[in-house]
Amino acid sequence: MICGAIIGIGFSLTSESNTLIIHAYAVPVVFGVIAWNYFRRFHYTAPFITACILLVFIAGTDFFLVALLIQKSFVMFSSLIGT
């Protein structure tokens, strides 16, 4: 939801390119906070497994929710920063 908010607010305030750059810098911070909270409270899986789970979750969300349902296009996957 935070990443979606960054994209939504960014598109309304600045260019697509600037928004994607801001998003690229914000995502590691957002997931760092998520991972830090997870390991502080639960710590059920090893760090590598947790990173893989987060990666699969985000890739699936980008593909199925964002590309197929929201944008109805796979244009976001045409560039590295868009992906």
C-alpha cells in the first residue's frame, strides 16, 4: 500500500520518471522497515527465505494486481526502473 501511495502521489505531483526514481529509492526503505519489524517480532524464517517470499509476493502483486487489473497493460515491465 505504501508503494502504491508513493506511485499515486508521485504521478499527481511530478513526472513519471521522477516518480519511478523516488519509488526506486523508497522501496528498499519500506521493505527494510517491514523486514526489521518481522525479525524483531516473529523471526519464523531465515533472512534469505524471507527475502524470497517478499520478492515472490511483490512480483506476483505487480504482475496480477497492478499490470493485469489496474493498468491492464504490461508496459511497466518494459524498463528496469518500471519493473
